[in-house]
Amino acid sequence: MTNDKKSPSDTFTIIDNATGKSFDLPVIHGTTGPRVVDIRKFYADTGCFTYDPGFTSTGSCESKVTFIDGDKGILLHRGYPIEQLAENSSFLEVAYLLLFGNLPDQAQMKQFDHDITYHSMLNEQILRFYSGFRRDAHPMAISCGIVGALSAFYHDSLDFTDDFQRIVAETRLIAKMPTIVANAYKYSIGQPFTYPRNDLDYAANFLQMMFSVPCETYTVNPVLARAMNRILILHADHEQNASTSTVRLAGSSGANPFACIAAGIASLWGPSHGGANEAVLNMLMQIGSKDRVPEFVERAKDKDDPFRLMGFGHRVYKNFDPRAKIMEKTCHEVLDDLGIHNEPLLQIAMELERIALQDDYFIEKKLYPNVDFYSGIIFRAMGIPTSMFTALFALARTTGWVAQWLEMITDPEMKIGRPRQLYTGATQRDYVPIGKR
Ligand code: CMC
């Protein structure tokens, strides 16, 4: 943390009522966002820990990658609004932006595109790993396993202290992820793996690997490719969420990049995080018809019922999730293009959104549709099975994870992550032999 972000006059004073002592804590200013109280010396100075389960008030790192203003519904990548990137950019351009800090010029874009495109094949031996999984294995289980296994194949890019190796690892991860995820799908339906095609862009190539078969020519639908490109952009990064923090924490110990991204995939899988897109679709199917929506809204509000509205609520967004708005628009575009009118799940989703947004419970708790609310309906319309939804999220988020990992690993102030705890277990006691207990 550079000193110019600290102003000697801006301090935060706390008083320890137990001792009557007061402590001036330095306040740090980012380029935007709330003031940040620097508590790094808090324990040394006061002998106390701070307690913040779930990190609701704790900044774990300094970052220049992504900024979110949850009250205003703002999401910026390297300063650029998500709406502008989703409308105008390609996924690889956004990937370049996240990794290197600026939008590429034409030559830089051409080179980056080439590097990613020419690393998209997997070592042929990795393909044999797939046959070790059951056919009904979840694609997230397969993706996590295969990505973790990359470190057993690419020994020449494990040393993160070497600038060149870092770049190679980052390129391999972003390039191979679509192949890994598409292969998981092909394996589950018993079709041969499809190799990447270098004449297609990142999103179109992914669709091609998912849906082409060797016995006929596959033509990519440009509307679906554009929608996929946009969905990938919307999922590319989201500052210090659970999976990104997991990647950073794993990386802080010096673990290799492939292992760190595998850890991120594991964390993303949970239904409170990336697994929500799959859970939303399952929920819409469970609701079944528009007239049952009020019943499920009531259940979501009932403290004694574990049911929650999946795709609703967010730790940071307390106004709206800007990604959800773009996702909803994309959803209508895709359904129109495919001639899907009156899709029952979309009708249920829209009714759910309408009723929930008028309900005092959701208004008071500031619960709005999040990015996962509409994405599942688009994926389903594209012919992507529900179990693949979170794997697609992982594919897109790999770019953000890699960008955040790179930032961390090159940060001179990087330390191994090591939170403390509030211990409430037994105090010291003596061992009692089993016969005397
Ligand atoms: N349905 C019903 N009640 C909810 C919901 C929901 N979806 N989300 C939060 N609440 C209630 C919650 O019960 C709590 O009530 P109370 O204050 O009375 O105890 C209050 O709202 C605050 O919720 P919280 O769980 O304390 O908030 P959080 O910041 O810890 O959780 C969340 C955020 C996203 C995990 C949560 O809103 C949730 O579980 N949503 C459904 C799952 C989901 O859609 N996740 C995707 C998030 S966006 C993409 C991503 O991160 O990958």
C-alpha cells in the first residue's frame, strides 16, 4: 500500500472502554469507494483482534481490477462500465483489459487473440482423464479435477516467480478452459470430444465444441455467439467474491496457478455463489406455473422454511445488479431469435421478479435479481443442460481469477493469507485415559 493514499490528518479514533486508551487508526483512500481504515497494526497496538465473519466489512487486498458500487448498481472493470463492455467488446478484449489494465490496441489484440487461440488444445493424455469419471459426474467436478491436473502436465509454467512462466500459465488457463468444459459435456452424453477451431472467436468456438459432431458441418448461429460473448463478459470478474478470494488465498501460500484456479472452481460451485444459476432453473421448474409464484414468495419469506429465492439478493448490490439488467435484455433477444415465444420458465421468472419487487420483505432487505436470475433461461434456450450452467460461469470467471491472481502474486506487499479467530472452545484441560471417561 503506497503512503500517498494515507493522509496524516485522516484518522479513525477508537476508544477501548476497558482500559480508557484511545487509538488513532490511519485511513486509506482508494481512487473511489468508501474510506478504508487500516487495521494492519491493530493487534500489535491494541492486543485485540477484529471479528468479521463473512468479511462484510473487511478489505482483504488492494486491487486495481474491478470496482463495484453496490448502492448505485455500478460495476467497472479497470474503470470501464460493464454496460459499455457488454455492448461493444469481445470477451478476449475484456480478458486483455482485466489482465493488463488497458484496452488493447489492434496489434496487441491480434497477438493476444493468437496466443489464446493457439493454446486451446489439451495435451492428448489429459483426454484420458475424462474416462476415469462416471458419465453422470457433475461438469464442475470434472472441470475442477482436470484444471487441477493441468499442473501435472505443464511443468514449464508452474514457477510463478518467473515472468514468462506466469504469462504462459495465464494463457493456458484462459485458452484451455472452454475445451475442458465442452469436453465435460461431450463426455456426459457419450459423444467424441470436439477439437477447438482456430477460425472462430472464443465464444463461437466454445459453442462449436459443445454442439458440433464429426459427421456434419456445424454453423455457429451469430445471435447465440453474440449472446455467449456477452454472458462471458458479464461473468468475467467481480472483485473479491468467495471464489476469487479463494484463488487469492490459495495463491498466497505460493501454490501453482493451476491449483489455485481449481480451488476457485470448487468455491464457485456452491449454490450461494456460482451454483445459483443451476439452482434458479431448478427452482423455476419446481414452481412449475405462474399461479404458484405467490406460494413460493411466501415460502422464501418464512424464517422456518429453508427455501430462498435463488437468483435474488447479493452481498454487495443493494440497489440492482447491473449484470442482471443486461442478462434480461439478452434473454429476450435470444428467445426472439430462436422463435421461442411464451417460454413457460421465462413467464414464471418474470412473474417472480414482478411480485418480489413489490413485496415489502424484498424491498426492505434490498433483494433484487442478480446475474444468475436470467442466465439459466438463456443457456436452456441455447440447448445447454442445467448441470453445465455453473461450469460456464467458471469458464468465464477463470479470466477474472487469473487477473486477480496475477495482481496478487506481483504485489510487493503480498503476504500469506492467515485470518485469526474468536475461539469459543474448551480451555486447556488434561487428557483422561479412555477407561476413565
Ligand atoms: N431469498 C429470501 N431471503 C433472502 C434471500 C433470498 N434469495 N437472500 C437474502 N435473504 C434474506 C436473508 O434471509 C436475510 O434475512 P434476515 O436479515 O432476516 O436474516 C437477509 O435477506 C440478508 O441476507 P444474507 O443471507 O444475510 O445476505 P448475504 O450477503 O450473506 O447473502 C446471498 C447474499 C447472495 C448469498 C443471498 O442473497 C442468497 O443466498 N441469494 C440466493 C443465492 C444466489 O442467488 N446467489 C447468487 C449471488 S450473485 C452471483 C454470485 O455471487 O456468484
